[in-house]
Amino acid sequence: MQDAFIVSALRTPIGKKKGSLSGMHPADLGASVLSATFEQIDFDPGLVEDVIFGCVDTVGPQAGDIARTCWLAAGLPEHVPGTTVDRQCGSSQQAVHFAAQAIMSGTSDVVIAGGVQNMNMIPISYAMLAGQSLGFDDPFSGSKGWLERYGKQEVSQFNSAQMIAKKWNLSREEMENYAYQSHQKAMHAIKSGYFENEIISVGTFCQDETPRAETSLEKMASLNPLVEGHDITAAISSQNADASSAILIVSEKILKEHNLNPLARIAHISVRADDPIWMLTAPIPATEYALQKSGISLNDIDVVEINEAFASVAMAWQKEMNYPMSKINPNGGAIALGHPLGATGARLMTTMVHTMKRNNFRYGLQTMCEGGGQANVTILENCS
């Protein structure tokens, strides 16, 4: 099996609700980061063998194989194909996994993976509800097999986040403090210029607009819960957002032939699943499985990016793994930076790669909860 190397990892700035990217067609949004990849690296885009993009709610402007459309909208070679992946919130992390597998197997030598999402244009869960006019209330309740196995239990990320908070004894105050720190870390990263090497400008838009410098614990405490009687509020949940991200992955053969400088080696990829009703707990068993399978100790991991779908998800993972909180999402997470669904996995990886390079970290681990009770885990090794 051959190694897969990341030679470019870029993302757009993240646009907030009704923000700078809200009116941008997803194809153009994805095209912007693809174009920038080949503007920043001296490499012929015609050598790319596949484009694999994550996207959720692939309807309207995100339908029709958005990966292919993004590539064509960027004006890149027509002979290069593209395919779109939906593993819910982990879609673009899975896109990276598929790309790495193609390289590792020797099937391909050059693949670009990433994701795109415009949540202002297409609201979250729109595809889940799109069948209602055809008589389907949701994707699950009409299935005999599903009902026999899970009954009519609520399939809800909000309910799952609350269940996790209760099981791991996480108070609303503790979760709000975690969320506040996410904003503070993100603002510090922006002011320190930590994102400058990973962000490409979209027109004049060049800086994440989601972190809330003005937020406070007092403001968070004043919010009503998303579900009456629960502790989960908007303040301790990830933000709806718009963004795209792209990671160029190549074989060692291509590295040598084109004199490319690798940012990281993909040291491990895996995916595991847990109870779909609990939905958001899978990062815990997925991390345990990845460490066992890779032979890499958690003590050897210098930084972790775990998607902050909700504060309770990351906090429960930290409790179970007993991993230093200071090494988790050191530049803020989705609570502050936003969660543009199909783009988030590659966004997390882009940030992690550049964090590893900046601090000369050897290993970084990324994981995230996903619909259906799933979680991808990627371990990267710094090539410095």
C-alpha cells in the first residue's frame, strides 16, 4: 500500500447567516477554492483524476453532482470527473477518505477532495423534508425495518445533544463556558493571523465573520432553550454557515515527479458507527477504534479537531478520552466558526494541517459526529 500526501489545504472564509456568502451560488463558492488551489501550487489541474466533494441537502443549486459543477464553474479541464458524497456532517471528511483510499490502493495518483455548502440558500434538513409533498413525512417512519428496530423514537440532533449532556453530567453553565471559550479562541486565532495561510479570499471577503466578539456568559444565559425543558440553546450549538474547502492529495510518485512539498501524510483513516437515536456519540468509539487500529497512542496526538456540533459532543468526548482540553480545537470550533455541513470535514482538516505546521506538531487527529450515528476519524502526520 502506498502513502497518500496532502500538498494543499485551503478554505474560504466562513459566512454567517445572511452574511457575505449568502447569495453566492454553491457552484461558484466551491469553484473559488478549487481555482485558488491551482493558483497557489504549481501543478497542472489536468492531472487530477477525480474531484470528490461533500455536500448535504443536495437539492436546488446543490443538486446535479455539485462536485462536478464546482469544477466546471472554476473553468478547469472538462475531462476531469467529479462525484458528490453525503455522509451527513462528515461528508467532506469522507471525501478525503475516499481520495486517500484511491491513492493508497494505487488506483489514482492525484485526487482533490473537499466540500461546499450554502445553508442560507438551502436550509439545514431541507432534503429530509423535501418528500413531504409526496407523502413522506421523513426518511425513516415509512420503513418497516426501521420501525421494527427503532420504533417511533425521535431522530433529532437536538434531542441527542440533550441526552449526551444528561448522561455525561454536563450542566448548561459548563456548556456555555465551553462555548464562550470557543469564541475567544477563534477571535485570538483571527487576530494572530493563524488562518491567513488557509483562507482564500472570495472577492473582498477574506475573514471568518461567524465568531462573536461581543458575546458573553450573561448573554448566553439569557437565551431560551431550543426545546422547552432542555439545556441546549443556540449559544451552545454550531452555527449555520456557508463555505467551501479543498484538499489536494497525491501519491509519493507525483510528489517526486513534480517536486511538490507535502504538508502531511495521511497516517490513518477509519469510520465507525453507534446508536442512530443517540446519533452524536460515535466519535468516542470511533476514536478508540482508530487508535487501536493505527497503533498510535492518544498521548502521541498533539492536537485534536472535533466538530462542535454542540458543546456536549466535544465535552463528552474529552471526558471519555481524558484528553487535555487545551489541545482540542485550539483555534475555536463550529460554535464560533460555524458548521457549513458538507464543507466542515475538510475545513477542520485544513485548519488542523496548518496548526500542525505552525507548531511543528507530529500527529493530529480529527473526528466528528454524523447523522445516522456515525463518525470518521483521520490521523495526519506532519511531513516537516
